[in-house]
Amino acid sequence: MTHARTHAVTAATVPVEAGELYCESAGEGPPVVLLHGGMLDLYMWDEQFSWLAGLGYRVIRYDARGHGRSSTVARDYAHHDDLRALLTHLDVPCATLVGLSLGARTAVDAAIAHPESVSALVLASPGVSGRPFTDPYVAHHTAQQMAAMGDPDSGAQRFVEHFLRMWVDGPYREPSQVSRELRERMHASASVNVARHARRLGAGIPRETGAADRLAAIGVPTLVLDGELDSSDISSNAQAIAQTVPDARHQRFASAAHMVNLESTRLFNLAVKSFLGSTTDLN
């Protein structure tokens, strides 16, 4: 069910330090910000964006720096500071953050660095700054990505394919076992990002909060969502958050890997709707 016809989408370009962010918003009500995963863009939230607006929320989604239609990285930066600048520009003093992967990593950092700006967290397939990647499967494909960067001919294509192996297929499935539509959609988004932003890879380093040792300081309602078919790194991140953040809730989806909002959309949306209903006032 979609409410896109009844909720106009407002697009804007928001200035941030040494760049700008492209964002879209729809609906009215308590603000909810959608933060996409690495190598992707705001369109990974198509299944949630207008749906949440239809439920009575002001929904904001944006392309992180170095992604989509936002600025390419030019120097050191902080995703959580970019988010704070976005909220300030849009006159949103406090919001619920719904992030997946890199987006969840940014949301956690924001809750630590700018707690006054965060009212609740939904952390899907979460990254956590300061927690290393140790899964051999992820290490292998990351190494293959790095090797591909030196190939001027097929390097970009190989780079994207290893991204898909890690963060769409996951360690327990072959590409043939994954929805072709999902794979093609993620391939298109990642390929556009490589074409737009890869030339400045390494131009700046993200500043983060080192959240791994600070999770207990998070003081807002938190929902953790992950897939059983994801890498052990993400599973351990989800468990660490669920066990350390006070009163955090945790739900796993049996038939999903990393892209839980797209592979288990109905269950994901139900979990988010229930959580938001318990943490926000729609009246």
C-alpha cells in the first residue's frame, strides 16, 4: 500500500561543511529520518518513505556525503555532524533515526555526539564505529574490492560485484539464490555511486565517535533489526547493541541477509510501525 499520491515530496539541497546534501521529505508529524547503507542512496528506502508519511510522520531521507546526489568527499568529515547540520537546516530539533548499515552506524554516532537531536533509534543490520570487521568472508571480498580498484578496465564492475556478494547475497547464499530484482536494483545504485564518487576515494577520512565503547551511554528507545543470513560481523554488532544499550529491543528475520528492509519488507515495516507507535505521539 502506498500513499505517494497524497503526500507531496519536497526536494532540497542542504549546505554542510565543505559540501552539500541532497534530501527529500514528505508528510507531516513527528520527524523520522531514513539513513541509507554504504555504496547506496536514499532510494533504498522507497518501500518505507511514502508509507511512513501515510502513517502520519514527517519523513526525511537524504544521500550521505560521498553518495547519490550529495557532494563527493573533499576532505575529512563526520557523517553524524552532517546529519546534525541537515536537521538544523530543516528546523528539526529532534528526530527518530532509522538507519541501515552505514546509516545505523551514523545514527549511533549521532546519538552519542548529539543526544539532544535524537529521540529514538531503529538500527538495521547495524555498523558500529570502533568495532572491527573480522568475518573471513567480508575480509576476502574487501580485499578483492581493493584489488579491483587498480584495474582501469573492469575494476569498477568487479568492485560492485564484490559489494553485492558481501552486502546483498551474504555469506550463506550464491547470487542465484537471491532475488534478481533486488540484486539488479542494488547493482544499479552502487554502480552510479562508483561512477560519481570513486575518483575521490581517500580524499577524506570520516571522523567517528568510537561508539563500540560508548553504547551504554545511549539513552533513547532503541530497536535493533538484523537478518540471520548476514555476516557474523553484523550479527555481533546487533547483539552488542541489544545487550549494551539500556532496554534495547532486538528482532531477527530468518530469510534475510543485510538488506532487511527490502528482503523482509512486511515484517520490517510491522516492527518499525509498532516501535514508532510506542515511542512517538501522533496526536
